[in-house]
Amino acid sequence: MKRHYHHFRQVVFAFLLMACCLIASSISAEEKLTRGLSCFEIGYRFDRCATQAMLGQSCDPRDDVVVPERCRDEPETKRGIDAGVRSVQRR
């Protein structure tokens, strides 16, 4: 029984280590796409890509961003989102 418990702990540890690495790499990727951008620009890119996807159009991979925590619920982000939608509608 003790041997099984030891093996179980090793498996759980390996799983947690792998999960932490995946989370860290996804956070790094998100930061690379949004680092140095204003919340307006992030909102613009985010919703431009989302609107294009809904219309069956492809979007620029640089516009396929996740809105970072620092920009959530910010008026500047909302203005960017509105501008992103309008930019697709004008085409």
C-alpha cells in the first residue's frame, strides 16, 4: 500500500509540474502579444478579430489576443472594442 501511495504522489507531482509549465507558457505568450500596447489597442485588436471570426473571415494572428487583467473593465478598452467592430463593418 505504501508503495502505491509513493507512486501516486510522484504522478500527482509530475502532473502539477506540467500544469504549472503550461500555465506559465500561456501567460508568457499572452504578454508577448499585448506587451507595450495600450488598452485601446488591445480592445481594438481583440474585437476586430472576434468580429471577423463571426463573419467567417480570417484575422491577423497578431490581432488574436486575450484582454489582460490590466485592461478588463477599462473605458479605454471599451472604446477600442467599439472601434474594432466599426473597422470591420466599414469593409
